[in-house]
Amino acid sequence: MRVVEEFSHKGGKKFISDNFPGELEEIYKVISRVDLNNYRTKVSREKTMPGTMLYSPIELNKAFKREFESLGWSSYRIVLPFGNGAFREMDFIKNKLGVEVQFGKYAFMAYNVCAKMTIFHNKGFIDAGVEIVPMKRMADEMSTGVSYFEQIRWDLEARGVADIDIPVIIMGIDG
């Protein structure tokens, strides 16, 4: 896979390039190692495309996990002080740079950038973040409702930057 487009939120590209150049290079390496063609394994049961072979978010997430972990990245979980087993988890962290890989619904993308990364920053676990998401062309070959780069970019541009935001790069990927 490859990064097709990037969006720098709150100066994310410059901040991460200046402070995490090695980690940023590893992120590009991980993305390049995942061959999208190997993950068209999900048979659609949706009314609009029954029987169509789609990219599997579950299998793609496993591939990213294998690649990130092979380079020493690890997930981190904050246990919440209420509920049975309630927690917040960042997909990958290395040297205070957080990464989320998102092939899910739109709300999760916005939550990752506008809430979760801020929480992990406020708790001292990350200084900046990277959100890896599909481009629309790739999302069109996944289950309906998968969000994509063009959506989150538009929303963040329209929303603007808040004082509590942290530097983030949104990476739009495709095969």
C-alpha cells in the first residue's frame, strides 16, 4: 500500500517530521509492506452487493498490527476508573508518537483525532499522532459505511483547530 494524500492538522506534518523522523519513516515502511491485494477476503452479505469480494478490515488490521509490532510499536490501554473492564486503547505507540489505523465508521475517525489522541496526550503517553485511513476509492471496495480520508479532511478543515488539539497527520492510503 501507499500514502496517497496527507493532511496536517495543527502543524502535525512539521511537528512529527522534526520530532519523530525515524518513527515517521517506520510508519511509511509499515504501510508499504501491507499488500492490499492480499486482503480482498470478505464476502459481502449486504443487499447492495451480495457475494462481492471486499477488502477485510479485520484482516487489514491484523496485517498492520504484525508490521508495527515487528518494528517495536505496541498498543497501550488506559483502564478507566468505572465500569467492568472499561478502557481506552491506542493502536500503536512508540517514543510518544501515537498511531491509529481506522477502517471503521466515520465517528471513530473523528473520535480518534478529536478526543482519544488528546486524552492520551493529556495523560502523558503521546506528544503527537498519526491517523491512517483509506482513501474513498479504497473505502468503496469495503463494506458500506466505512469512512475515508476525504471526509475527515473536510471536517477538520471546516472545524478548524481547537486549543486542546494536538499535532496530527491524517494519512490517506490505497493500494
